[in-house]
Amino acid sequence: MRSRTGAIGLYRRIAVTYWSHARRLLAIAVVVFVPLGLVEALSGRLLDVDLESVTELELVAVVTAGVAQGGTALLGEVFYSGAVAALIVGARTGSQRPLGKIARELPYWRLIVIDLLFSIGLLVALLLLVVPAFVFLVYFSLTAPVAEIEDRGVRAAFRRSAQLVRGRFWTVLAVVVPVSIGIELLSEAGGSIGETLLGHNLLGDWLGTAVVEIAATPVYAAAVVVMALELIEARGERPRASAPPD
């Protein structure tokens, strides 16, 4: 069992899982991130304005655009990660649910709170130093997947993530950190792709953003879900609903 949860074993299982579900993972990503890419591109254009020369009404529009972009992006990412977890777990247990049913049943507020707390915690850890940031990233990278897989509350999901990673820290680091760095590099390249093909304009920004999200998000989402499942099973446990959410 240990070989399955070594880094090489995890990479193998992630690759097999991704390949098995690639068509649906990418199809859902297109549905989610093409419109979100347009929202982000439009917001980016508005946020590029010179704040010293705008009127109060234009400033309100800029702030509204920023809030709308952040909210829609967060909701889209939460929906996508939840859909991926439901898809992969359903394939393992033989209890596949239609996408519409998944969308209706996802615990959006709980996952949004987890995402916000994770982002804030990672930012604080980065301000401290790089090493604390890596430690935080590794120990709590499975929080959202276990919240969905085991129906755990916010605090319980953070505790469960740390519990699963404990004793497997270097293995999880060997997967999460390279994948995260790869996504960041792809994000940097995404803008160049859109600008090269369509120029430095709205369409170029939209293409670059959408391509990055469609290419990168399914890989990371599949990776953390597979790691969570493998580490749960390595403890001799089965994914189960926890006590009522915190």
C-alpha cells in the first residue's frame, strides 16, 4: 500500500485518473472557464485605467468590476473543484451523479470559506518566509477535497487535511509543489499566448486566461482529489461523511 502513496505511485495514479476522465474534465473546464475568462479579461481592462484621472462614477464601476470578477472566479473554481471531486469519487464507488445534481448539492458556502481561509493563510505564510508557505501549502492542500469527499465542515476539513498529510509530508510536497509551480509558469505563458495570436487586446487577454484555466485547473483538481483518496485509503479507511459541519 505504501508504494501507492509514494510520490511516483501518486503521479501514476493521478495520470491514470486524469486520462480516464480527461474528456469530461476538459469539457466541464471549457463550460466554466471560457465565460469566466471573459469576465476576468473585462475586469482586467477596467482595472488598468489611471485611477487619478477617473470620475467617481468610473471609480465605482472599476471597484464593482473587481468585486464581480473575484466573486465569479471564486464561484467558478469552487464549482469546478467540487465537480471534479464528485466525478472521481463517483467513478470509484460506482455512484456517478449527473452534473446538474452535483451543481445543486455542492456545499458552496463551506467551500468558498475554505478557499478564502486557505488563500489568506498562504498569503500570511508567504509574508513570513518561503519555508512556512511551503509547509502551509502542503499540510492544507487537501482541505477542499476532503470537505467535499467526506462532507466535513470548515475546521474539520483543515484538521483532516493535516492529519492525512502527517507522515507523508515529503511525498505530498513532491506532488503539490511541482504541480503548483508548473501552473504558475503556465499562467505566465498564457498571457503571451493570447497576445501573440490575437494581439494585446480584450480577445487576446480572454484567450490567454481561458487557455491557462482549461489546461491547468483540471490537472491540479485531479491531483489533490486523487491524493486525498489515496491517503484516506492508505490509512485503511473509506471516504465517509463526518459529523455535522462546523
